[in-house]
Amino acid sequence: MFDTGRDTFLKDSPEIFNRYRKSAFDDFLRLGIPDRKNEAYKYTNLEKFLNHKYDDYFFPRPEDFREAERFHCEVEDLDVWNMVLLNGFFPNGDKGLVMLPGGIWVGSMRYAVKQFPALVEKHYNRYIEDGSDGLIPLNTALASDGLFIYAPKNTVYTKPIQIVNLLHSDKDIFVQDRNLVVVEEGAQLSLLSCDHAISPQRFLTNTITEVYVGRNARFEIIRVQNQHNNSGKITHTFIHQERDSYASSNNISLHGGLVRNATWHHLGGENSETHSYGLFLADKEQHIANFVKVDHTAPNCNSTQLFKGVLDDNSSGAFNGRIMVHKDAQKTNAYQSNNNIILSETARMDTKPQLEIYADDVKCSHGATVGQLDENALFYLRSRGIDAREARLMLMFGFAHEVIQNIPIEALRERIDDLVHKRLRGELSRCASCAVQCN
């Protein structure tokens, strides 16, 4: 793919992207596609989606954006500033960035290189970790566009920014998008990312998002994934924090044939705080995995990981969470929890919580559970006149809501509650705003 479209690809691509492509592609050839010998992918088999012939998709055609223009978010009363990406590209991305009220810039990565060259130079490809995952250099070698957000020093935009990532094509395509978010000192930013596939073709998306959170800055990202069973979504999110900063990530995976979210939180400054949440609901043959690493490198920092899964039918899930406390990270306070409910005899969940501590004055804990619904709680509800099905649904919803309640946007929190209700009842047989029937 890289060689066949190389000339056009390099000609129309920003120089800073091209600077890393050759070495990144060499790294990909050396590392290859991650398999189960790679510890981070031990419980995730990518073969079903990667062993497939995808058509080249380096740049969009103008007609490709027609579906994006017609898309409508179904969340009522969601007070956000909205943008749509189609197959990893912005409509009219060559017409410049948009400055929101308060001075925050949003737009295409391709244009950001022209408008803020020094800023992109400073942060692009700076926070990448994991030298054993070949999909990361593959993105660096092939990505052509993506999301750029810049919150200058002390800027505050009270409304969240919503990015709707749409997949639509008459061919099977492999999408590589690259995102950069820079939140400078004292700035505040909330980002809502929604993933939808709106045509029945086979899709695979490999996304990298780099986030810089400056001193005393605040950043939140909420990712809602609701794609059909022919869609595979692989995300790599790298969040680098300076001192006195706050960051949180929340991955809500409602539907998708293959979903793997990998999040790295790097606490690089004293008194920084981070929270990582995740919830997934899986059935049929779906596989959903979460990989999280929190890297404590400075003293007096706090981190929390809370991930939950509900699995039915022949679905499978995986959690691989790691807390790394370096020698100088004294007074660290870190907590990790992964809890899962299995609803069928054929569903499978693999979990691997990890602590690696090199400091001696810390408070760290971790735990994981995989089991069925609490029979005592079911009996209690049944004894109050609630039928068996409703009792099960109430327990499952209460289990899931512990993650949902951490969504700070009230209208979105209520919408996710509603979608989870429908998903648990088996009523969400197709994705929102999607004509694809998932069997």
C-alpha cells in the first residue's frame, strides 16, 4: 500500500508527516502485525480483520463527503460544538482551521501544519510509546489527516467539542487517522469522540491520538463506539501531563466486531492527576479489549483505572492494565479495578492487572473479577415482586452505570444510559444512524 501510492501520497502530504514515514515503515516491516506472542495482544486476535484485502484510500473524493453532510447526531439537547470526519478526513479541510469562542482552534491536521508549523513540530510524534506494536509505526507511515485541536494558554471553552468519526465507502477500506491535541498551561478542554459506520462494507481503523496537557491544565476525552460487526476499531491514545494538571479518558464501547482501545497516561509533573474509565457490552462473536498503562514519573500524583465489561453469546473481552511507579514518584496514590459479568457459558474474558513499583512511599492497589450475576441480589429483587428478566437487567444496568456516571456531560450521560438499557434488552440491534443490520 505504501509503495503503490508513494509518489502521490508524498507529494500531497505535509513535510513533517513525510519526515517520519520511511523510518516508520521500516519499523513496521521489522515489527510486523502484533500477534499473541506480543504480551499486550496476548488475548486479542487481529487476524480476522487484518488478513483481508483492503482498497487503497489515501485521499477522499469530494463526493465521499455527501454522507457526512447528511449525518445528524441523535443526542437531543447536547450542547456542543460539532465537527464531522469521514474516513479520517475533514470536509473542506484545506480551507483552514476554525477558532471557537474563547480562542480554541479546531480543524484538519493537514492545515494545522500550515497555520501552526512550530506548534505541530514541537508536539507531533513526541509522546508515542510501546516500541513493540507494529500498528503504531504503520499509522505514522500511512496517516494523511486527522483532528487538530489547540487550546492556547488559559483558554477555556465551556462547551465540549464533539467529533463524529464516520465510516462510509462502497469498498472495503483501511483507515489511518492521526490526531493531535495541545492544551497549554491553564487551559481547559473537553472532547467527545463518536464512532459510527454507516455503510455495510468491511472497515478497519487504526487511530493514533497524541495529547499534551500543560501545567495546571484540564483535559477530558469521552469516546463512544457504536459500529457494526464488519467494523474493526483500534485506537492508541497517548496523554502526556505536566505538573498540577488533570486528565481523564472514558471509553464506552457499545458495538463493534473488533474494538481495541489502548491508552497511555504519562504523569510527568508533580501533583498531576488522571482517571481512566471503560465500559463495554459484547455479544455474538464480538471482541473488545482495553489496554491501559499509567506511568507515574513524578511525586504526589494520583491515578484511577475503572473498567467494566458485560459479555454474552460467543463474545470475548480482554483487559490489560498496568501501573508503573518510578523511583522518584514518591507519595503516589494509584488504584486499578476491572470487573466483568459473563452471561453465557461460551463467552470469555481475560484480565491481567499489573503493578510495577520502584518507590517505597506509595499507596497502590489493584483487583479484577470475572463472574456471573449475584444470585443473592437476584433473589432479593425477585422477593420484592420483580420478575427474573427485569431483575437481571436492573443488576446489569447498575453494574454498568458506575462507569457511565463519570461522564460529565449530563445529556450524553442520559443518552448512554438509554443506549445501555436498549443494548442489555437486545433492542439495539443496529448502530445509531446506521442502516446496517448486524446479525
